[in-house]
Amino acid sequence: MYTQALDSPAAAAADAHERDRLERFQERIDRDEKIEPKDWMPEAYRQTLIRQIAQHAHSEIVGMLPEGNWITRAPSLRRKAVLIAKVQDEGGHGMYLYSAAETLGVSRGQLIEQLLSGRAKYSSIFNYPTLTWADIGAIGWLVDGAAIMNQIPLCRCSYGPYARAMVRICKEESFHQRQGYEIMLTLSRGSAAQRAMAQDALNRWWWPSLMMFGPSDAHSVHTAQSMRWKIKRFSNDELRQKFIDVTVPQAEFLGLAVPDPDLRWDESAQHYVPGPIDWSEFHAVLKGEGPCNRERLEARRAAHETGRWVREAAAAFAEKHQEPLRAAQAG
Amino acid sequence: MNEDWVLYEVFIRSRSGLEHKHVGSLHAADARMAIEHARDTYTRRQEGVSIWVVRSSDIVASDPAEAEELFEPARDKVYRHPTFYAIPEDVKNI
């Protein structure tokens, strides 16, 4: 698209100036400097971050739904209080992340609209149903465990507001994983029916959890550039491997079997080697064909619509109380 | 599509005796709601004993492009730090 413009010397100079700016930007990144909202940044860096942070925020918000499903049916008051606190945290994490995305010049209204219209993506894992109480345990242990694995390196992301939001989120997230594992532990030490319920939950959540790390490196379009910009610090496959290595022994401790007949320990590499992942499932869920895609979006839209009158009332109230204030200031 | 509520910056005093520190931002219809949202969003784990909220539009910030002329002059004035001065070890309480 620049071929024509390059014909003029002024445009060539502008092009050189742009290259120079890009180089200086990359040098800042290489020196591990943080980029802040008002700093100059390449448009592609800005757009990549908006996309990633928005997807992350939407995931937190949609992620409240599968767990919210069990709040009224938690088996004890303690479990119920814990689950409410966890779901409230997810809402809070969504807020931190939306705020971080907004520093890049996108409005909250636009972000919400992108989610509700179905154009924005969110983590495919939240399109699976929570069929039993054990699913709440499995989500905390596996889904939050995978999220933590992804998020800890993001605390060192080159974009300041995102990195700071992630520090806060990671601090809060570790209780999520531990409460999930505690549920799994209780069930796996319980009756035969409870053990079976725990095993069933692991069977259903294991593969989707592995898919949370995204496509394999060979097929990941954004990885190389994101790593150069230090938005991403580890590749999808590296993080997935780390997750498998720490999680398999945790499953063994529970006395549960990871649903992967090909899984084996490679002594020389000191890693677990999993069987092949069924990526067709991942892409189908991403495309909207997961078990709960439609239900999740409908729930978000309904929440947005039924909350409309509250937002309008609050705005009208604020407006009404602004007027006397303005009058007083003018006088 | 921009019917967003006003953006507020949130500052929290974590313990009595400490300063308020910036923790993030949020949208609210008015200041009262901003305080309530700040409580729910930023103090779920006893992170604070006091909250300030300020309309983001009221904050005046320095320009990153001027960072050098603003802050560079302080760099060569190391004599503003106590470690600049060599005092013999025998001298005590200084």
C-alpha cells in the first residue's frame, strides 16, 4: 500500500522516520522497559493487546456463568460462601482487564458490544457445561490451574496496565485453584459414588483444559510477534507441557486417572508425554459449536438487557444531582 | 457507541498511616457509586481502610515525550544523596 507514496521524497522520509520509531520501540522492549498508555506504540502492538486483553476480560465475565450455575446447589454453607467469593473475583478480574484494555483507546461500551454481538472471542473452556458438583472442583483445579500457568508470565508483559492487572489477578487466583483441588480431594476420599463423580469430572475437563493454552506452536499465528514484543513470554506448547507436568502427579495423589491412554513419563526428558489432542473439537467450540456457546451469550445478553433500567436510573439520578452542583458552581 | 459512565481513578490507603496509592480505574454514574464499586472491585481482601476516587479527566499528567527534559537534570546531581559524602569511619552518629 506504500508503493505509490514512496515515489515522493517526503513520503520516503516519513517512512524512514516510522522505521526509526519502530526500532526505538523495540529497543525499549528489549531493555525490559514497560510501555505505558501515553507512550508511542506501533498500531499492531496496540491492536494485538486490545484483542488479547479484551478476550481475557470476556473470558472472566463468561467464566462466571458455569460456576454460577452451582451457587444455589453448593453442598454446604462453607462451599457456597467460597463459590460466591470465587465468582465475584472473576467479575472483578473482568473489570481490571476491561480497564486495562480501555487505556489503549477502546471504550467499555465497544468491548461489551463486541462480546454481546458474538464477534469477540472468549476462552473456549467456558462453553462446556457444569453437570455435577465435581465440575466445580475440576474447574478450580484444572481450569484455574491452566489459567494461572498462562497468567504468571503475563505479570511481566511489556504493557504496564496489563502487567499490573495480572499481578493482582494472580494473587487472587491461587485460592481458586486450591479450593477446587480441595473439593476434588474431599470427593476422592468419599463414597464410591463421589469418587466416580470426581473421575467423571476429570474425564470431561482434562482435554478442554489442555486446549486452553491455544493451538500448537506450529499453528499459532500470533506467537512469534507477541514474543518479540514480550506480550507473551512462553509458547503455547511450553505452557501446556508445564501444566501437564505439575497436574498429572496431583491427579495421582487423588487416585484419579488422567483420561489419556497414551500418557507416559519420559525419563530422559523428565516430562510427561501426552497423546494427541483433538484440535477439531477446539476449533468447533471456537466457531460456536460447543455445547453451551449459545446459552452463554444468551445469558450475557439477558443480563445486559435486564440491567438496562438500573443503568438508566443511575445515570438519571447522577444527572439530577449534577444540576444543583453546577448551579452552585456557576453562582 | 459511547454511553459509558464516567471513568474514575481509584486510590486506596491500605493501612492507617500509609498514603493512598493508585490501584486502577472503574466506571460509575457518580462519585458515590464510584466509591461503592471501588470497594467491591479493589478491597475484597481487606486491601484498604480508605478510598479516594478522582475523575480520570481531572488528572493532569506529564507528557512522556518531555520525560527527558523533566527528569534528566536530576541525574547528575548525585550530591543530593548522603552517600556522595565520604566521612571517615571513625566519625560516629552521622
